Amino acid sequence: MRRSRRFHQARQGDSSKERDVRIVVDLNRCQGYAQCVPLAPDVLKLLGEEALAYDPNPDDSQRQRVVRAAASCPVQAILVELDLPEEAAAK
């Protein structure tokens, strides 16, 4: 059985910036099939054959790609949290 390991990729200068999209990969579920990687290549990367690297706080511009990547996971190992824009949340 192939197992994935999580590697957070640090982004320079973005640590204090609040994000609208957050992801977590459940490493107990992830089997390393990597079907998600081509759908969100700026957020998810395969390192070697079994290690999945991902940005836990991708830009909002990646929202649709991240949602599609999570939906493509055959074991539903990618958890996505989407914040509503402040205007929509206030209504």
C-alpha cells in the first residue's frame, strides 16, 4: 500500500495574509493516486512516487481548481474549507 506524506510548501511573504481557501490532506486516507495533482498543479505537487506536497492556504484564484481536485480524490482525502466573502457573510 502506498502512503503519502505531507510537506507544506512555504510561500515567502504570504504568512501573515488571511486566506479564503484552506485545504488539509487526510494522510490516513490518502493512497497517493495523485489524481488531484493535474487539476490544481499550483497547489498540489507529487514529490517522488508517494509524497504529496500542498499549499494549505492557496490563493482565492485557485478556489475552483482546489474544489475540483478534492472532488477527484477517489478516497476523499482532501478536505476544503471555503470562506464566504465578507459581503456575503454579512447578509
